[in-house]
Amino acid sequence: MELIPPRRFEYIDFCKVFAMFLVTWAHCAQQLNGNPFPVLLISKDSFISFNMAVFMVSSGFVMNISKMRETPFVEFFFSKVIRLLVPMTAWFLILSAITYPKHIDYWSAYWYLSSLFVCLMTIKIMAYFLSSQLGLCLFSILFLSLVPFQCFEKICYMIPFLWVGYGLRYSINRINIYVACLFSLLYVILYYFWDVRYSIYLSPFHICEVNINSLFSWVYRFLIGTVGSIAILSWIRIGIELHNFRWMKYIVKYGKYTLVFYTMSFVLNALLSKVMWRVGYITSMGLLDVVSCAISLLMMFIMYYSQRIIEKNKFLSIFTGVPY
């Protein structure tokens, strides 16, 4: 029987805000520097090694398999369409208008949301035939890994993290400062071997083109993403629940807005890209760190207050994924 929490997990909300800031910061730096893989904080693209994994682990943490089994398929399907695909489509249309005549692929533009949708629907369908949660985990990962369509490359990369988050939910109370230190140390060791070529963007795992290098990249980025996600989540939980840091409690309230933060950030960065194309790119690494961080924080505030305005309008609720 699953544990159904009576409230939101505050450390998960904080974790999503933290991951969203890193995504916004990385994308902002891309536009300011004109490089798809800019060097931030004198690092080897370290954000890529865990930032999207943190999102999926957070989603898996709150996944409720029992409720998923009980919910009628049509109801479940349309709830995910409204929550994920409708706002994705709405923001995609705005993004396409801004970037026109450049072509943007629908499924790739907001690939995290499309990946989450496919993963949840796959688990929902398989739950009709598999009663064992371990079997459900293994077969859903195997199935999506064997789908021979290239658009599934990022999906088969993400679904293991969804299950990591689901499993972590049952052992989260065992996490203490020693566990946090251990996973932090493991991440540092794994990061020593990190190279941007191991990222999902440059070495996607595709069953029709599988080889030793792509298989190694798939396993390695799963390990570093999992270890990094658990380390981050552990420290955040320690700060919020064990030490009750007030500044962390303040940030928690933004956790429920991360879907709009994610979708709208692409629009804001597309506008920033047009500006930088005219004024010139920032090439100084130190200056790039400071300016991109400051603009990213400004974007977060813009997205938050935009969300507050949007959620008050019935028609504009399509941009939030929350029925009015």
C-alpha cells in the first residue's frame, strides 16, 4: 500500500525551483554567449549532468501508482493532456511565432514535458497487465528503450529517473547528513570523468544504432544523474525538514509554478537571443557567469508574476495546465 502524503513535499518543491533556476541559467548563458554548451562557473557543463534528471526524480517522487491504477484511462489521459500537453502547445505557438522563420520541432522544443507524458501513459497502460511494481518498472524502461523511433531517445533516457524518484520516496526518511555527504562525494568522483559528449544531446541512446560508446554514455549519465539528484535532494531535505531554514521555506512557495517557469523561460530566452544577435555576444567567462545569473533571476521573477496574472484569467489558464 502506498503512502499518500496529506500535504505537498516542501523539499520537492524547493528542488524543482532549484532545478528550474539551473535550466534557466544555462539557457540564458547560451543566448548571451552564442554557444549551445557555454562554460559556467569554470565547469565542464556540469548542469547538464543532473539538472533534467532532478526534474524527473522529483516527478517520480510524487507518482502514485495505486491512484494511477484506480483512475479510469480516459480520465487519466485527459488530465495529463490538460496538465502537460495543452500548456506545452500554447507556449510552443508563442515560441514559434517569436523564432519564425526558424523551424522548431514540436516534441523537441519542450522535450521534458513530452517525455513525462509518454512515460506516465506507458506506465498507466502497463499497470493494467502488471501487478508487480518491480515488473512495471523494468518492463516500462525496457519497452521505451526498444522503441525504434528517434523521437524516443530522450524519453528512454528519462524514464529510469522517474522510477528512481518513486523508489526514493520510500527511503527518504533514512537520509541523513552522512548519506548526503556520501552521494556528494560519489558525484564529485563521477564528475571527474564527465564530458559534455556523454550528454543526451550529443550521444543519444537509440536501439537501432546501439554500440559500446552509446551504451556506456547511457549508463554513465544515468549514474551521475541519479547520484547528483539524490545528493541535491538530500541536502535540500536536511535544510528544510531537519534544520528548518527560513530562506528555504520562502522559496518553497514557488515550487507549484515550475511548469509555467519551464515553458515561459524558452520564450524569454528566445527574445534574449534576438537582442544578443543585434548587440553582440558576451565572450568573457567571468562576465558571462554574473550577467547570465542576474538575468536568470530577473526571468524567474517575471515568470512568477506572469503566472499570478495568468491564473486569474479563465482563458489564459491553458498556459498553466491547471483548469480554471
